[in-house]
Amino acid sequence: MSKQPIPDLSTFYYWENFNYVLGYVKKQYQNLLSDSEIIFIQDFENLPKESQCLYLRLASRRALWFREEKLTYVEISNISLSIDELGENGFIRFASKLDSVDLGSILSVFSKKECISLTSKLAHFPKYSSTISKDHLVDLCKPFSYEIMQVLNGMAGQLICPVQLEYFTFIQFLFFGTKFRDMSEFVIRDLGHRQYVAVDEEEFVPYFQSRKEAIEKWKISLWRENFYEMSKDSASIDELVQSWNQDILPMYVDISDVAMGSFERALFSLGRWLERLGYMELALDIYEPSLSGLSLERRVRILAKLKRMEEALLLAKLGLEIGFSPKETHFFEDFVLKQNSKKHIKAVTQSLKLSPTLLIDIKWKGNVELGVIDYFENMGYSAHFTENHLWKNVLGILCWDLVFDEKQTGIHHPFQWAPSHYSSDGFTLGKEKDFEEKMGLLASLDSLIAHALYIKENHEGKLNPLIDWYTLDIELIRELVRRVPQESLAYVFRYLWTHLSTHAKGFPDLFIFKDSEYQFIEVKSPTDHLSAIQYFWHDFLIKSGIKFELYRVIWMD
């Protein structure tokens, strides 16, 4: 893949980017914004440009506090004037004695040498070793936080902190539809580190359709951030569970589809954390509202561990009735069967036990796939590690314009690697006729390769949920389509296309061929296990008329 020259960013690139976001939010979400959010935007826009720039510089940094004398930006001609303007308009505040509770953050902007100088001004500060770490020194300072703040306030140069950050962050949240992306996305794109499919901005539609949707996802995102910090301390169990029950769980009654995924992920994270700490009954309570496959599986496992087998069996049967991904379905099936027969062997395990073996030199231990490739190459085969990417690459080539159809409603901003509903069951609805036309390309090898070359020439490097440009091999695609019957390929791609969220992995490791022969191969070392999704695709390929074999490797000295 050819490298593009790195472009120069404009002096005010970050200001231009944020104003782009502001314009988007005002256009798409004007009716969703609260009065205070509108006032924030208006007040920001009324600031002089250089003051806007200084606020954006400070608000985009991870640090909470800044030293006025250390601030220097070539594009801001008068830092002191901008600080005064930001202070007068409520965009920054200055440190006071009341900030002694935040001493750790404040001292983070001072060097160890400077911290030592501060402590020397305190009459009763305890003695410490000259080799003390800065972190330890800061801990010693905390009982003297009020006195240290008095010393700092008497020094030249002000300590400043950007405020109204909740509005600054919420505006980005509305733009991206998530709290886990920010303004750095612009820079990453503009420096050429990521390429996105260009979509006409007039086709953008807002991710949130109501303020309720936005606030639900926002609150859950804030809770998850707090959880990841507090969960580092097992003593915070009561506080976290209480905040979940009071602030997040009540949303579940009529939670929006947009926020449901965030809710399920937060619920699962809390439940698993409680499990790891040994609070099984509490974890059951957390999982109970959810009917996701992951949560049901955890409930079954916990109930079995607690010897409450009747309840576990009922939930496993419920999981089978609802239907989930192959991994979860196999778990529920095997759990139910195991209760009927203590000698029951999992279907996937049985498949592996019955598979033929290959004797491979032990020098390949740790690189089992490479060892099997070497084995077949010595037998005259062309052998390639393909796993999921060969199948996904071909589907991505065939369905490029179906994934990025501008007429659909899943494109919200220019930084999407896929439509927002790509992983939903409804993503492929309404595209059946167009998809079958794409499958028609499989009938002509020349037409397919010409189409693949066209996509590669015009889109190489652009993010696509199906295509991995680094593994895209046109000649390997040629061999696949030349050797495997069109009907068999279409059968596989049709299923994969309609199950993108659950079946996009699990394909065999290797693709080998020689003369008129070909075979897809899954290899397992003596310590490897076969996953449910791998078992599904192995069975599916065989039923599709595609040659496949599962091999167990035995190491040979």
C-alpha cells in the first residue's frame, strides 16, 4: 500500500475542527440542546478568536490545572489577555485555598524539585529521604494541603483550570455519538493515519433522535467512566451497586435502542466484577434484568456453581428459545444435554477428538499454523494463512457500495468506519436485490477480478469493517473463486452478509491448493480448543459443498 505524504496542519487546525463540530451540533441538534448548553455555545462564540483558542488548548488536555507562566502557544499573541478574557466570561477559574482538596492534581504541574522547594517553606513538614519519589512526596504534602495552597497563592504566576468542561465534552459526544471519541480524530485523519470513505455531508443524519436518547447514553457513559476508576478498589462495592440501582437501572423500563448497548455493556462489566470478587448473589441480581446471551450465560454458570440446577436449567432452555450467537447457543445446548447425561461430551469437543492428526516437527511449537503450512508446502501445495480475512475481504469487495450506501440512515459524521447500525439485524434489510446482483459477479472470474481491482485502486486504505487492506490478495481471491463452486461461495457469503454481528469470525486457518485440488484447513495444537463459532463454520462449509478438514497436530521430536 503506497504511503501518502504527511500534510501540514494549519496553525488554527484545532479551532477550525471544533467550529466544524459546533456547526454540526447547531444544525443537527438545535432542538435537543438545553438552555445552558445553548448559552455555553453563544458565550464561546462571542469570545475573541485567540481566547477561544486558549480555551480549546486547555480543555483538550488531560491535565486539570495549568501554570500561567508555562503557557506558550505561537498562535496566541497575548496569553495574559486571553486568560483575563476567559476568566471574565467564566471559561476558566483561578486556584484558591478551597482547592486544597485537589492538591494531588495541582502538584502534578510542578516538578519534584519545585515540590521540595514548597515543603521547605512549611515549618512542621516531616523529614524525608533525598531519594523520595515525587508520588510519595505528594502523599506527605496532603495533610498540609491548606498551607501549601497559601504558599502557592503567594507566588508569582496564577494556577488556572478550564471550567464548563461538561458542555465542551457533551458537544463532542453529540457529534460522535459516543464519549469515547474526541477531537483527536480530526488530527489522526488529517495526518493520514486513518482514511475514511467520503460521504456527502448533506447526507449526514443525527445519531440521536431525541434528548432522552442522548441523555440516557451520556449518563451511562459517565457511570462507566466512574466504574472503571472505582472498581480498582474492592471497598467501593456498596457505593457502585447503589449508584447503579439508583442512577442507571431505572432507565431500563423504557430505555431507548440507542442506549441499550451501553446499558448492557455496563451491566455486564459490573456483574463480572462482582463475580470476580466472589459476590455471586449480588452478581445474579445485577444480571437479572438483562436477556442478552452473555448475561443469561453468566446467570446459568453462577446458578450451577451455587448448586441451584433447576433454575440454571430453566434459564439455559430460555436461552435456546431466544436464540443467540453460535458460542452462546452451543453453551446452552451443551448445558441442557449435560444434565441429561453425565457422560455427555460437548459437540465441539467431540468434533476435535474425532479429527485426523498431522505429525509436525516440534520446532514449530508456538507457530502451529506455520508448521502446517510448511508441511503442505513440502507436499507440493500452495498454502496460505487466510482465516477470516479472505472471506471478509471478498465480501467487502463485492458489497463495498452496499456497506456505504449514502441513502441509508447510519452515516452521522465523517469519521465512521461503518454505518452505526452495521451490527444490527436490520442492516441488510432492503438490500436483498442489490446483494444478489453482487453475487452474480461470482459467475465470471474476469468480472470479479476487474471489480476487485477497481475497488482496490479507488479505495485502498479507507476503513471498511470487512476489508483488511494489508491481507487483501487479489491472486488469492482469484484462486478461491476459480476453485470453489459459485453456488457454494454465494451460500457462504449470503449467510455471512445477514449475520455480520455474530458470524464474522471462526473461518478455517488455512487455504491450500495444488493442481485441481483445494482444501480449507483448521489446525489445533495439543493444547488448543475448538470454539463454537469455529465448529459452526466448519459444519457450514461442509454442508455448502466446500472441501474442509480439521486436523489435530501431534508434535514430533
